[in-house]
Amino acid sequence: MDTDSAKEGRAGGANAGALTGALTPSAIVRYLDQHVVGQDAAKKTLAVAVYSHCRKPATADGVEIAKSNILLIGPTGTGKTLLCETLSRALDVPFVTADATSLAQSKYVNEEIEAILLRLLDKAGGDIARAQKGIVFIDEIDKLKAVEGQPRATSGESVQHALLKIMEGAPVKLGGGRYIDTSDILFICGGAFVGLEKITASSHTFGFISTGQSENQKILDRLNARIKPTDLFEFGLIPEFAGRLPIVASFEKLTREMLVRIMVVPKNSIYRQFRERLKSEGVELRIEPPVFEQIAELAFEYKVGARSLRGIFEEMITPVLYAVPDRPEVRRVVIRSLFEEAVFVVDADQAGA
């Protein structure tokens, strides 16, 4: 659900910063639930981490509370980027995304990292203090791993090393002699980590514990599902880099039912978007439930999560969008099947069931 079609669940600008006055983990989760379908465990993990980051107290006895950057692991199209963007709006903080693959392909990694921070500053309207409270999401971080059967990928490892300093927190010099301190910038890294499940399956160490109660079994299952630092080392992340990401949230694969909900439930769902688009033409759009199930079935077969939903939806709705402007007499459009022509209704009472 991340990137293009995942963005169907984004909130409108009117909701930006809705939680700045009442920030609790449960309030953050409730806000995310309005815009992101599923991923309940990941939402709670992120909510607690972000709450702790934003409410980091100033201690009187000089104890420094270190920030905890976050690693998001899950299949492509399950909502990693969307969840981060929604969080940034909930908190009303500057947010930028970067691509680890592009960083690895660059000859000038440090300049690319500086460009990320400059974009964050731009999102903050040039306010350095505000930018220093922002969020940086680095996607496809798993692409920085060593390539199997070859020496470690030098470019990927060099990017990991280059990111270490800013992720931990340090003053970074920008153009014009300005500096930005990354100590309070929250870094969230994400990736599909294909193959990691095999590593974690072979590294479970809690199976021998005897559990007699269901609650104990839940704890055991959670421990076994937990991704350990050694799993990330074996996957190909250097220990120093994995150590900068102490909080790990795992994303589930999207089911057909979740794909249907993504199209209709969020405040800014794709269905609501097109209903509003046709409403501006004076036309009501009605899509029957089986259509969403058909779209979800196709998207599920494509195996890219929610990424393909908008493409399928657009292909279905394009003939309608083409015809409606030339037919001012139409009052309603009804779509009963993905494989049938849409029905154009002049009198709304003629639509039928």
C-alpha cells in the first residue's frame, strides 16, 4: 500500500496536525485507522515510538535520552510509506522520502544525503528548528545488502556507513554555511527484505519453552516472530547500521478483503475520489460491491500489494470519465461488474437494484 496506490488512503489537508494538541499512542492509532487499512501491530509500534520521540522529556539530572529510529519490514505495497506520511500529517511535522537504491547508485553519497536534508528544510519553510523535528523515510533499505555469491556490495555498504552519522545525530553543514542538527530528526527505514523470513525461521530460539496458557503462548509467538539484530546481520546489514534501528515493525501481506477495504474505507479512498470527481459534473457514481471484489482479485494475482489497485480502477472508470462531459443529461452512472459496460442513467430513479 505504499507509494502510488497506497496513497488512496491519505488524509486531506484539513486534517493535518490533528493530533498536535492531544498526542497519545492510542490517539495516533485512531488517527491512522481513519486513513490506513490493517497493519494493527505496526501501527501500535510506530505510535509508541513516535509518541516517545515527540514527548522526549528534558531531564533535570542531565540524563540524555537517545532517540530510537525505526525499521519497517514488509512486502511491497503494504503501506510502509503511506503510514509514515500519515504520521507526519498527524504530527504536523516536515516529512521527506528518499530511495536507498538511488543513494547506492550515486557517486556522491554525501551530497545526496545533504540534498535529503535540504528537502526537509524546504518542507519546513526554511525553518531549521522545525526541520530538526522532522521525519525522513528511506525506502528500499534492503537493497543495500551484500549480493549473494559476490563480494559485499561496496556501494550499498558505503551508503550504510554514510547514513550512520546522521541517523545517530550530528550537525550537518548545508549550503550557505548553515547547519542542521539531526539529533532529533526521526529516521524511518523500510524495505521488503525478501528472504528474511527464511533467516528468522531458522533462528527461533524460544520453541522449547513450555506454555500452559493462551496468554503465554501469545508471548511466545510474539518472541518467535520478532526480528532479531542477528537476522539483519545475516541478511546483509552491517551491525552498526542495524544498531541505529532498534525498533522494528513488521507489515502483513494484504489479503483480498484488505484490498477491498483499501478502495472504499479510508477518508480519501480511491472510490471516494472518483465519486467526488463525477459529483463535480453533477453525476452520482455507484459501484456495486462485486466490482471491488473483482478488482481485488486481479490486484492480488499481481502480487504487488495495493500498488495495482489504482491502475485497474482507472482502466475501468476511464470510459465513464470520457463520456460524461458530453452527456449533460446523465445523472447517475452504475457499474455492476468489472467486465460489463457501465450503465448511464438519465433519471436517477431508473437505476434499479
